[in-house]
Amino acid sequence: MRRITITLLPLAAAAMLANGVSVAQEAPRRTITHISGDVYRATNNFHGTVFLVTTDGIVLADPLSTDFAIWLRNELDARFGVPVRYVVYSHHHWDHASGGSIFSDTAEFVGHANMLDHLALPPATTSLRDVVGQYAPVAALDLDGNEIVDRDEARAGDVDGVLFTAFDADGDGLLEGAEVMRGPVSHVVPPEITFTDQHEITLGGKRVQLRWVGEMNHSLDSSMMLFPDDDVMFIVDYVTFGRLPYREMDFELGRFDQWMERIAEAEAIAADFTHIATGHGPVGNRQNIVEWREYLEALSDAVARGIAAGESLEELQATVTMDEYRHWAGHDWVHENVLGMYHFLTD
Ligand SMILES: [Zn+2]
């Protein structure tokens, strides 16, 4: 695996892990809003999930976090009085899939079969120096170079509390290479019902259709969730509305062309749905997917033109500013988007 240079200061680790969201100790902003029919959206700061309410119980998508799931369970009990029967995962990433244990007494857990691979620990021989991508800043917290990130080193990088225990798979208070490479997924309940292509759940007379998104950079276990009886589609992270792609766009995982194919497929399926919810940002519609694709095409074209003209990465980062997207959230990630696209196009 190719090594990337770590330019982030350790203190940036936690902010980066929080998906661009400050992890300051403010009270979280949480909402529940109606989307359509019996499908609702719930948000926890900058993360969103959806759920379907039926007389026989609730189908919940991503539980987001343990803290959020505790809040959500109370809200669901008070508002609807039926239990969560299924927790259905969009993908394994900690900031979407954590917290399901709060529903373990009543729910079955459903996800793509590749989730089990993503959640498995890499070999114990994995070195912190092997960690690339979004968790590389955590590996870099091993300042004394003893191949372990201990609690003090982690705390210095704001990898503390729930986040530390999420990395610490064996609970020994030390983060080893395999644990950092796997990511902070210890609070993710693995799916007990898995599928490889499609899966349909019927509850209270309503259908929830799960479809594997397919191979792409972001993860290999992403599923879209369709609520055909309520006209809602839910897609997470590989499409987001009104916000730039997250930082370096997982460029170390390659597969940019496949990502674009997956977006085009989402666009086609979205023609059958009025309401499209994503894991971040407001509920939108098919046109928002079109805009997301157009952003990536414009970015790709601009970076490709610069490369053809012999510009360096630094020159590209100075000239490709995507000003027409200044009104999108995360516009300050544009330099990292350019870096990611540069690697997609040249690696
Ligand atoms: Zn993700």
C-alpha cells in the first residue's frame, strides 16, 4: 500500500475523524422531521438517518452513535410506542453505524456481507506505519515510536473517551496498528442478516428494499435503502447534498471511475423517488444528485486540464477554486478535493 505524507498536526486528528464536525462539548443538535408517508428523518448535528414506522414496529437505518441512539429510543417510544425491529446499515463507518446495541433487545441487524470484512481486525502484525487514509493522523499520534498509541498520546490528539474505546477493540487501553487500521468501529453491532446483492424487509405491510451500491472508493459495503411505499430513497456518503465531498475523497482507495458509475446509477434509480435523503445535509431530490455529479465532473475536468498543461499539484490547488460552489458547506475542503482528484487521475 502506498504511503502518504502526514502533514496534519496531531491535534487535527479528532476534528478530522468527526467528519469535519467540531467535537466541542456543546449540546448536540438533534431533530426528527417527517419526510413522506411513514418515513421520518432524524439528525444528530451534521449526521442524518431515516426510519419507517409501522404498526408492527420500526425499521431504523443508521443508529449514528450510542449517545444519539439512547436519545432516539426515548423519542421513538414516546412518539410511536412501537419497538425498533430492524437496524439497517448504510455502511460500516463508525460515524454512521455505531450505537445499535441500544436496540439489541428488539431489533435484528441487517447489512451488506462486506461489512463483516470491514469490521474484522487486520492481522496483529499490522504496523501503525501501515495505516493510510483517514486514520493515518491517529497512527501518527505514536510520538515515541513504540508501535502503540497509548492513552496519553491519544488524548493529546483528542482521541479520547468514546472515540478511544471505539478504536480499542480488545479494551486493553492501548491502540495497536491493527486497531487503528480497522478504525473506531467497536461500537458497531455487526449485521446478523447479510446479503450480497439485494434484500427486502417487509414490516407492517411496508417494504424496505436494500441494494448493494457496488464497488467504489468510499467503502465496499454501501447499501442504498429504498422505501417504495412511501416514495423515499436513502443514500449515504457517496452522495451528499449541498456540501463538498469530504476532504481528500478517500483517494488512497482509488476507484474514482466506479464512484462516478455508482452516482449515475443512483441518479437513474432516483427518477422513481420524490424524496432523497442522505447521511449529511438536507433532504433533496434527484436534481441534487445531478448537481453532485456535476461538481465532481467539473472538478475532474479542471484538474485534468491543469495536469495536461503541466501544472504541479500546488499550482492546481492555487488555481482550481470551484468558486461557483462557495455556497456549499465544506467549501474550505476544496484544496483537499483537488489533492484527492489529482491522485485519482495520476496514481
Ligand atoms: Zn462513510
